[in-house]
Amino acid sequence: MAHPLRPHAWDPLTLAQLHRLKKWHESHERTQPVEFHVWECVLTVWVMGWIGWLPAFAFEAPWAYPLCLLGVLTPRLYVSWRARAHEAQRLRCDWLDLLS
């Protein structure tokens, strides 16, 4: 696994890590409302990605498979993007230490 402050998009995020990030965002909702709502959107797309597999398969819609995969990977991609932006000092990311 990558250095905790530099996760890669392919590094797995455990449910415990997702839970810690969710709790952090909930506790900082008043001070960082945009970040809270962005994280809520990330989690919504993640759940939609997992739930979408069955209807996509049942209705024989292979065009939806890449969308479902993208949805499932959204939290990893978002965390990776935020870590890179934090490292480049474009954005401050106070919750990166929760991933270790």
C-alpha cells in the first residue's frame, strides 16, 4: 500500500476507513459544508455503483457496466485525487491521516 499521505486510486479503501471519513465529515459539517456535501455525493455514487450491477445484468444492459464500475471506484478515485492535490498544496485535506 502507498504511503498514508499518498494513496493511489487502486489502493483498497476498507469499510472502516470509509466510516472514519464519514464520521469526520459529519463532525466538520458546519465548518466545511462543501466538503461534507461532496463526500455525501461520493458515497451516493458509490452505493449507486454497487446497486446498479443487478439491474444492469438483469436488463441486459452491458453499456451500464462501466458506469457501475466507475461508481464503485469513486471513493478511491476521490481520495487519490485529494491526496495528490494536498501534496501539491492546491487543497488542504485534514482527513488524510484517517486512512492510515
